[in-house]
Amino acid sequence: MTEPLTKDKKAIHSNLLIAVWVSLTVLLGFILGFSAPWQDLMGENVFSSIATLHGIVATLGVIVGSAAGYLGWRLLLGHLKAYRDLRILATLSSAFAFLSILLGNWIYIAYRGPGGPREFFINQFPEIHEIFFEFKEHVALFPLPIAVAATFILWKYKEGLPNDRGLRCALGIMIAVGWTILMIAFVLGAAVTKLMTV
């Protein structure tokens, strides 16, 4: 008969699982990076490479943000036990939002440049320009301050959060709003990429 896992053993198993997952992800990234033709993977010019990195960071942000959104939902319902996990995910969400905005603003140079997608869409499909670009350009900035605020609250009030229903509800709603805006920006960004790349 096996003995039940103690809290320390569960933490070790959890950390080991995370380490194995990160190691496999890095290994697969190296295999992909060294085996795929670089031109096909990253694009033909500097802005295509930046756009690819922006897409990768945004996708990672959606994955982490979705996990944080699920834990935020559990927080809102009062069922969350994994406060530490939510703090880590919120911190990662803040970092991915920052990097995604940084890279997105960088490729915006090519978007607005002569012969870029902006010129094409204004001439051919002005509605698409207004909805997909002008709206997306501004709405995509909101996940960063929301994620930073949620991260700050999670770290500052980590001891009292489990017992403060009002703060848990406010934080759960904040995370849900941030995730919703993140998904809107991501879907619009993916649609823009399908219409015309930089």
C-alpha cells in the first residue's frame, strides 16, 4: 500500500512536472528552430520576423491568459485554492501583454509605411481599416494595465485575499474583463494577418 502524498511531496511533484514541461517545450523549440527553414519560419524581412515574434508572444499570452481566466472564474465563485498559481499566471500575463504591445507597436511602423497594409485597406476596404486596425490598435492596450493591476492586487493582498469576498469578486471580474479584451484583440490580430501581412 502506498502512503498518501504530503503537501511537500505534492509541491515537489508539481515543480517536477513544470520543469519537465518547460524542458520539453525548450527542446521542441530548438528542434523547430534548427530544422525549419529560417526564411519560412520568420518571414522575408525584418518586419515579418517581428510580426512572427509578436504572434508567438500573443499566442503565449492567450494560453497563459486563458489559464488565468479560468482561475479568475474559480476565484469569483469562491472555489479557488491555487492562489499561488494565479499570482504566477497573472505575472506572466503582464509580461506577455507588455511584450506583445512592444512588438505590435514595432510592426505598426510597417503597417503605416508606404505600400503597407494601411494604405491597401484604406483604398480597398476602409471599413476593415476602421474596425480591424483603429479599434484593435486601441483595445489591445487594455490587457496590460488590467493584468498589472490584477498582479499587484494578487501579490499585495495575498494573505487576506482568501477571506475577502469583495476583493475576490472585484479581482475575478477584472481578470474576466482582461481576458475578454485579450481575446478580442487576438482574434482581430489573427484576422488582420490573414487579410494582409506586413
